[in-house]
Amino acid sequence: MDTVANAHQIIFLFYLCAAAYDIKTITIGWSEYGGRFKFLTFINLLIQTFYFGLAVVNDIWGSNVRPSDKKGKKTRLQSFMNTFLAAVVYPVGTFVVMTFWGIYAVDRELVFPKRLDKIIPVWLNHIEHTTVLPILLLEKCLVYHEYPSRKKGLGILMGFANSYLIWILWIAFYADIWVYPVLQVMEGHQRVIFITILMAFFMSIYILGESLNRFIWRKEIAASAAKQRQKKQT
């Protein structure tokens, strides 16, 4: 587990430094209603930092028990991290990366206007919009995560997504600020269709993440199922 612990420490420091730089240096948005907390990119940066900070704590005082382990008991912290990664950390991080670069490829002015190049350094932009996904995939490969039931996982994810949607719609209504230019240029019915597609995309990311986890850890999942059957028989 030393390799995993070392990786978690490096990633946590990586995100912590990026978050500290962002908060201290990037002033855009703070003077407006909601500050930078209206941007999903910034919220995701905090989520990733928080998760890998918890991972460091878990490596020291928690557990990383797998079903095939004959000894050791899964702690509440490990259980929380399993659900947190599955339902929030992985889907939100993946969503940010894929939607940002997808819209950027069509028209960057709709998501990251050129004027921001002078404000947000290229390296910070990539930390917030590129490296998130490879790091999450590395985490999936290095650490076994037991997914919650799909109903529970999707429920948590859609709760988060709808809360953020209500937040940005409130900002648009109360402060007359569209957080994302792509929403500003749309008609009302177009926004409804666009948001519906994004919600469906959120759910598909969760299901694909669950499938990927099942493929990577198929032997461990089989061992877990065997243990459950054995408990029922006894």
C-alpha cells in the first residue's frame, strides 16, 4: 500500500497547491454574486482536493480492505470514500473534463473566452480541465472501490447535479448572470433540451464508471459475491 499512499500524498499536494493558487491569484468572479463558487470547475477542484486529502487520512488511520483480504475490517471512512468517489468525485470530475473540451472544440468563447488566457495560466487550466480524468482513472486502477447500489449512487449524483442546476438558475434570475455563455446565447426551449442532455450525460458517466470499476476489479467483486453467498448459507 506504500505505492498507493505515496500517490495519494502527491496528488493531494498537487491539487492543494492548485486550489491555493486559484483562490489567492485568480480574482475573476469573486466580486460577482456567488463568487467563484458558481463555477463547476472551481467546485470540482475543491471536491478533488477534499477527496484526495481524505485518501491520505484513510491511508494512515482508515482502511483499504478488499474482499479477497483474509484479515482487516473496512472502516466507515473507507465506506464513505467508496460512495463519495462513485457518486460524486468520479462523475463530476469526468463531466467537467469532457463537457469543457467538447464545447471548447466547437466554440471556445462559449466556455473559456480568449480574454481568460491572460488571467488563468495554461498549466492551471489543464489541472482543472485535463489532468482530472487521468488521475481519477489511476485511482480506479490502484484502489478497490465498492460501488453503492445504482439507485443510491445515481440518487446522490442527481441530487448534486440538480442542486447545482438550481444554483446557477437562481444566479441567472437573481443577479442576471449566466454562469456559462453557452446558456446565455440559447433560447428557453434550447436550454431545457441542453440541460436534459447534460443530465443524461451525467447518468451515463456514472454507469460507465460503474462498469469500468466492475471490469478492473472483477476478481475482487467475484470474491465479494462469494462471501455474501457464504454468509447467507451460514
